[in-house]
Amino acid sequence: MKKKILPLIFIFSFIFNVVAVVYLLPGRPGKDPAHSHSYHLDHTQKMKIHKESRGFIVENEQLEKELGKCRQELFNLLNSENIDRTKIEECISTISQIQKKIQLNTVEQLLIYKKHMDEEQCRCFLQEFGENMKVLHTCDENCSCTGD
């Protein structure tokens, strides 16, 4: 019995951790840092960021819906009388692929935001992002908001 439960605990732990990271990223659906007042973005910056990141936001919303369906399917598979490990592995693989795509889209959004911010705005943005991720962000000579 313990041999069956241990892999399931590992799977759910992994899924939970990935979801937590996605939740903390500022580019996730419904959480658009470009419209935060703490960055003091002007109207032009907001419009450029919104225009360039809209596709990623829409795609992530679709991916979140797919992710919910896959999680439900995984739950149903785990809750069924006849456990089909092959289907469970396929489901986990699909969930991982969707989560990876969401994270890649979110990174693209972060790069868009950085591209349109001045140094001070970017510093505030990265500091808040680091706080959300529970990491320390300090700028040194290698710190750049322009990607140089």
C-alpha cells in the first residue's frame, strides 16, 4: 500500500509546487502587473505593454482551462476502481506540458514589461516579483532592465 501512495504523493506535491510558482508570477491570467499603480507607468507604456502581451494573456487563459480539465481527468483516473497507470502518466505529461507553456508565456510577458519600463520602474517591478517568489533581488553591476 505504501508503495502505491508514495508516487501519488510525489505527483501531487510536484503539481502543487508548479501551480504555486505559476500563481506567484505576475503575468498569470487576471494579474497584470502593467496596470499596477506601484510602477508609475504612463498611459503610453501601459498601452504598449497591453498590446504586446495580450496574446500571451489570452493564450494563458485558454491553457488554464485546459489545465483544469486535465487535473479533473487525473483526479478521476486516480479515483477509479481500475487504475490505469499509462493513462495517469499521459495525463501527468499533458499537465506538465501545459504548465511549461504557461510559464514560458509568463516569462515572455515579463520581458515585454521590462522592455517598456525605465530603470526605476523596472527595479520596483523586479523587487515585487522577487518578493512574490520569496527571493531576494538586489541590483549590482550585472543588473539590467534593458536586457543588455
